[in-house]
Amino acid sequence: MADDPAARNPHPALEGRVIEVDIVSKRFGQAEVLRDIGFAVGAGEVVALLGPSGIGKSTLLRIVAGIDTDFQGSVRRPDRLGMVFQEPLLLPWRTVAENLTLTHPDLGGDGTHAALARVGIADKGAAFPAQLSLGQQRRVALSRAIAGKPQALILDEPFASLDADMGAEMLALTARLIAETRIPTVFVTHSEAEARILGTRILRLSGRPATITGEEAA
């Protein structure tokens, strides 16, 4: 096991680092799922974490986001994060507009309308999640993640369960919004194509326990 955090960080001199990850080990009981994972995310970067299903990508992302704190190592992240999960996680008893203003109360009516217009569903503010398609629900989740002008964005397989056409639409929309906002992003996927379209840098995860076994420009 490496003792030097810099040895686990492929970019120790990366300028403008927004996120710094140094995970020595993550276990669930006796099972070690992550080991010696280090990377940094610079300003304007989109780092794609690429690996097969079940390798531990979502566990890693939960650590990066601060949701899981039961690990050996350290993570430095900004205070204001935007997150998009594998499921939209909208409150079904709240309207689309209310789902946004619950987490971003300063938006107001005009701000909520603008936030929804940005993802192509300006007319859905009064609808309830059950009245939306899965693709539209994912647009709401993306809008909610970026509406608060986060300092970093965390995406956990946000195109899962979408058909090919809708997945391509959401991928293009997400890529456009990240390019416009320049939000530093960590993006988990098992799709090589998604990693290359959305990412500026790809980190490949493999092994048991999982570690970073490759890195390349997207």
C-alpha cells in the first residue's frame, strides 16, 4: 500500500484544484472495495470515472460527495455541490417548481422558470413528477443540480435506464450546460462513449479492490 498521498494522485501539481481525493481504503465489513485511489479535479475539468457495473464507482462518488465518511483517507471538496443521482429522486407530492425551490428557495418564480427553460421544460413547473416522462424527470434533476450555481458537480450515471435516443439527448444537454457553466465535474459511467463525449479526462477503475488502473485524455 502506498504511503505517500502524492503517489496516489496522478496530478499533484494540477493548478486550480477544486477537488482532491486520497482514499487509502474503503471497506464494507471485511470486504475491501476501494484501495489507493487518488486524483484531483481542476477548474473547468470533467473527470470521468469509467469502469464496469459493480466495481465501486458509486461508492467512490459517495465518498467524493461527502455522503459516505466511513473510509480511510481524505477528500477536499468545495462546500457547494450539485448532484445528479442514478434516479431523479424528486418528491412525488411536490410540483416540479417546488422540487427546485425546496433546495433553492432564493430562485423565486422567475428564477425557477428560467432554470426549467434552460433544460427545455419551461412549461412543466406546475406538473407533478408522475406526470413527467423519465427523460423529463432527469431534466428536472439536472436543473436542480445546477440551479444553485454549485462550485462542483457530481454525476452518478445520470443517463441510466434511458433509451438510446433519450440518453443521447440528455448527454448532449448535460455536455452543453457543463461547457456553458464551466463547473468542475466528476462523472461516473460504465459507457466508454459517454466518458469520451462528456469527459475531459478519463480515469479507469478495475480490480478487486478497485483502484485506478489507467488515465487518459478524453
